[in-house]
Amino acid sequence: QVQLVESGGGLVQPGGSLRLSCAASGSIFGIYAMGWYRQAPGKQRELVATITSGGSTNYADSVKGRFTISGDNAKNTVYLQMNSLKPEDTAVYYCNALNILTTKDYWGQGTQVTVSS
């Protein structure tokens, strides 16, 4: 089993920045990719960004140029640097990990990001 713990959420003004962290623990052997998703009230969870163990990244169009995903394999941690935040970025942000040995996805508990003046 893989456990994911997100941190770094909070309240920020429009145009501000925030950095989220996701630490993986447990049966982390076999993890190929990790990513960030978000979910606003009444909305389905959507992709924000993903990163593979090799460093390949993908971003949702809505965050390209503003968000940066990065990883530290030694620490089994991924980060999401969020700049130029907009009110529409307000959501609970969830960390995800894919284990290619089991094909299973794992989710963190989420961290709230609120962008408001």
C-alpha cells in the first residue's frame, strides 16, 4: 500500500504563489508517475499536472505557464509550484501515484487551496 500526504495549501491572493508538496511512503517500489489533480465543490476531479520518474511532465492547458511540477526521487516527493494564481484555481488539490507493477492508483487526502482577495 502507498500512502500520500499533501501539504502546503492555504489562502492566497490573486496573483500570488503557493507551493504544494506530496510525500509518498509505504510500498513505493514500482511507482512510475505521480501527479496533481484538483476538485472544486460540485465538480469532478481534474488533472493539473503529472510527472514520471524520468522527469517527463504534462500540464492541463489551464495551468500551463503558471504551474510547475517537479519531483525528488530520493525523497519520494513531488511538488507543485503555483504562480499567478487565479480565483478559478480554488479547489482541493490531490496527489496521485501510479504503481506500474500493480496498475493501481493511490490518492492523498487533499489540501485546500483558496485564491481570494
